[in-house]
Amino acid sequence: GEDVEQSLFLSVREGDSSVINCTYTDSSSTYLYWYKQEPGAGLQLLTYIFSNMDMKQDQRLTVLLNKKDKHLSLRIADTQTGDSAIYFCADLPGGSYIPTFGRGTSLIVHP
Amino acid sequence: DAGVIQSPRHEVTEMGQEVTLRCKPISGHNSLFWYRQTMMRGLELLIYFNNNVPIDDSGMPEDRFSAKMPNASFSTLKIQPSEPRDSAVYFCASSLTGRTGNTIYFGEGSWLTVV
């Protein structure tokens, strides 16, 4: 079946850029998503990218998609302590309305 | 717009008791999802409804779990009898299929502890 893989932890210094990586297996994926989960809260959509796009930028967030390698990344510029959270990658397989989520990457931002 | 609304936010119950979790999806959305999140297993899809009809319930752990969606604005997830291993955060999410992005929106979760 479909699989979405992420590393579990990332630690960065405040002010640096963070890059969270994700790989997926389904070549028919139509949309790919990044969600953010803060402690005690639900998953909040950060951004999504359509599979025919290579890049999407939204303020401090840059999403890069390499469809050939089935690799998705989320870059957060000027990372702040408020960015500390778990970031989930998800893809939507073609013909499905059910996204597949990764296990999430815990981003730790230290001074 | 109000987001996905879940209740209760927190519940502590004794083993063997019945637990009912409630969800109000975003108005106009036609798909509803129930997820369970634990440290060990991450985020698991329990059941998916489309137009109030259960489409995929392959993630429901066992017969102790049941979910209903009597109308477009309400769903319940029931656990009877509850067990300590059911302790988890249960999320409800909704989406409008066919909308650009097919984005699903999550509620704040129901934090269940079974002692």
C-alpha cells in the first residue's frame, strides 16, 4: 500500500532555516500536504501543493516537490521558537479522498 | 467559520465503561474522518464517511468500536466496553471532496484516558 516516510526529529537554532523532508511511494498522488500540530492541539493545514507543481512559496514557507524521486520538502525560513511543533507530510493518492499521513517530524527550535 | 468541533475535549473513564465521542464537521463538508493518534502507532484512520455513508471502516480496531453519522452535521464514535489500550487522542476531520486541494480540516481532538 501507500507509504509516507519522514524522519522523526529535527533540531535547529532560532533564526536558521529548517528543512523537513518526506518521501512517498504512490506515483499517482495528486496533492501533497504539510500539517502542523502544536502540543495539545489538532493538525492544522500549513500548505499543500498540486502534483504538477515543483515549488510553492508562502511567506516563510517553501515547499519543493520532486515528483521523479517522490520527495517533498518543507523549508521554514528564519525559524522561530513558535515553529516548534510536529510537522506531518501527507499525500492524496489518485482516485482517493483519503490522505496517507507520515509519522510526523518533531521540530525543536532552540535559542 | 467554525471549524470541526469535537466533544468532550478530555475524558477519563474506567475500564469497561462506554465512551461516546462527538463531532460536528464544517458546514457544507461532505466527507468525515475519525482518526486515532498514539505515540506508538502515530495517526491511524479509523473510519471514513462520504455523504453520511461509511465508505472505509477497515481501520476500526474491533467490534468494541462503532461510528455513526446520522446526518451531515453530526457523527459519533463509540467504544463499548472501553479498555486501557484505547487511551489516545481521537480526531475528527472533515473535507469537501472535489474542492481544489481536497484538504481535510481537523478538530482539536478528544483526549481519552481509560484507567
